[in-house]
Amino acid sequence: MRNRQKNPLIIAHRGASGYLPEHTLEAKALAFGLGADFLEQDVVATADDELVVLHDIQLDRVTDVATRFPSRHRADGRFYVRDFTLEELRTLVVHERTDAGGSAVFPRRFPVGLGEFRIPTLDEELSLVEGLARSSNRSVGIYPEIKVPHWHRSEGVDITALVLGSLKRWGYDKRGDPCYLQCFDAQELRRIRLELDSDLKLVQLIGAPHESDARTDYRHLQTEEGLREAAEYADGIGPGLAQLYTLAAIDGHPVSSGLASAAHAAGLVVHPYTFRADQLPPGFDDFAELVDWFAGTLRIDGLFTDFPDLVRDALH
């Protein structure tokens, strides 16, 4: 392992979601207290064009919507944020993420059914960030993601314009501001940079190759040509952990895939997702080892984690 010149940024993935239900204000406040450098916000639009912080465009995996509004699902059986007003969403209780059968995805995390957590708006979260910075005299960055903008436009709302407007009102509109704006949609990121003329730092998220579509070719994005093209509009990439390494055939040890070094060569920062102490990827038996290998061997520039404190411990 090579010596690190600088520790990567610690990005709280949906807040301190290893300890409290994801994307709640409580999870964000805890992440701040645990020393995160950036707090992530996934942004979805409501029926009345309000912006709320929620990972999915659906509600049923993290709230009690099926109990409170049992008839409000679509034909696929899912309950969509876009079908509810903000006033209605405020009545829902947020819980730890569950699967389709209602079981907790991470059984050892905050118990489902405990607590009175609510869905925050983007403005409420940015207000919290500002308040924490003032009261503690320590700044923290934000890392919003625009969720499926093409789908939102098909639903009649330009969520990207709304997000940029909200960020600008809170003082985030220049490259030097403590904000990274991320999206999986390459065409939308180009639009943000070239058409909407945003100067914010942009990060191209990279999904699995089979998730590619007409708007974003994830396989191509991982080539040298694709990375050079991404550098024309983005400042960094956000790949999954599995895209950055393979396992050696002989001993099963992790080996770089070359993506991180190629991205650095193209002038892009690398912020992979997601570092979870309770969900270690193949080839790693210890969370500190996982963090140290990615930081030291690949020299990543930042990392998304559910456990900001454990990453800090591993880095320091």
C-alpha cells in the first residue's frame, strides 16, 4: 500500500444511516456530530412540486404509507412520492429500510417501529446544515443527488431547475462552495453544466453496466474515452465499490481495476459508494482494512459511508 498524502472526504451516505433511519434530520445531525465532511441529500419532488429528501421515488420501503394511505398505490403496487402533497407526506413515519416483504434490510440497525421520524424537505435540511455550522463553528458540505430527472419530467416537473433554485437560495451556486451535485443521468449533468450554466461541482454517478440505458452508458463511462468525455462536464465520478477492484485469481486479494487511476488521469475525483461495516464486499474481512485499502492503494478522494465515525477511526 502506498502512503496517503491526504485523507479522503467522509461523505455521510443518507446521514449516519448505520445508526438512525436514512435521510432523517436526526441521521444528518448525528453524522455531523460523528465528523462527516459532507452530508448527502437525495431529492425527490412531491405532487405540489415541493422538494423532499428521500432516496427512492417510492415511499413504501421506508415509511408507513401503506398503512396510512392503503389505496394510493399505482398499478405496480408501489406508493410514489409524486402522488402525495407535502402536507400528506408530513403525516408519514419514517423507519429503517425494509425489503418487499417488510423485513429490515439491515436487521441489526435501528429497530423498525421505534421512533417518530419524519420526511424532511430540502430546505429544512439545508437550514439544519446552516444552523449546525453556526452553533459549532464547523462547516460541513452538502452532496445532493437529483433523482431520476427524466422520470420527473415525464411526471410534469423539472426537478433539476427546482433543485438548482433551492441551492442558490441557500448560497450554493459557485464552484468553490462546499457542494457536490450528483446524478446517474449523464445527459442531465451535461444539461446542468452547458444549458443551465451551473458552476457547481458535478459528479457523474456510475451504476452497474446492466443498468445502462439510452441516456447513460455506464460501461462506456468506465473506459478512458468515456472518462475524458465525462471530464468535459463533470468534476468527478461516483462508482460502486465493485467497479474499482477485482479479486486476484491466485489468492483472492483485491486488485485495482484501473478505473480510479484512469479517472485521476482524466482530471476527475473519485468518490465511491457505499462503505458499510455490516455489509463488507468480497475480499475484505474487516471494515478498517476496507477503508485503508481504498484510501491507500486507490487513493480515492472521498467515500460514501453509513458509518462516518468508523471511517474516521480507520483513517486516523
